[in-house]
Amino acid sequence: MPKRKRSWINFDKTIAGVNVTERGPQSFSKGFKIGPFRFTINGRKSGIRASIGVPGTGISKRNIKLKDF
């Protein structure tokens, strides 16, 4: 497998929930809070994943598979 060409300068910015890198848009994320819990949904080419956490405590469950593409 050939090695992927990497750029010298990395660009990674989230604009209105869309993660944009030097290779273009990569994923879309949306977070919302219900009671003491914070829910985040992230969609990209590989599928849709979610995370649940309690803000300010460091307690969270990440990479919950919702749908694979």
C-alpha cells in the first residue's frame, strides 16, 4: 500500500458544525444538552457515531455506533 502524501501545513477548523481540513469537508457534528447530559452526534463517510457525557466531570461514553455506511 503506497504511503499517503502529507502536507507540511495542517488546516483543521470547525465552521457551523462542519469539520473542514486541507482536503475539504470531513464530517458534520451537532451537540445538544438535555438535563445534566451532553449528547453529540457526528456524521461522516464511514457512518454516524454519537457520544454522551456529563459536562465538567470528564465522564463520557464515546464512539457509540448508530449507523455504518
